[in-house]
Amino acid sequence: MKLIPSYKPMEITLIRKDKTKTDLKRDLKISPATLAKMSKGENVALSILINICEYLECNIEDVIELVQTEENHQS
């Protein structure tokens, strides 16, 4: 088993806070490439996650969770 990031909690938090990914891109200057990485469940810099937490006034577990996947799973 291997742990991979899931940004599903961020989707829920965005809805709760009445925000969108476009708001993140515009207000935090997050690049489209970073948002694409998040959509694919890829790693992004911790500093970006912290900025998102500050912006949404939430804890990190409201933005990202680690989920188990098969070790031989290729993305």
C-alpha cells in the first residue's frame, strides 16, 4: 500500500466557504498547473497548502487527506 494525497476535503471546504478554485487562482495566485496537480491527486508544496488554509481559515485536514492505494498503481 502507498499513501497518496486527496484534495476532496478542499472541495468540501470550498463549498462550505462559498469559494471556488477560480477564487484560489485569482486571490492566492495559484497557477493552473498547481490546480491541475491537485485535480490529479499529485503532490503540491506545503507552502501552497498553508496559504490555502489561511485563506479559507481552516485546518490542513480540511484541505488534504492521505488515502491508501495499491503500490503497483501507476498514475
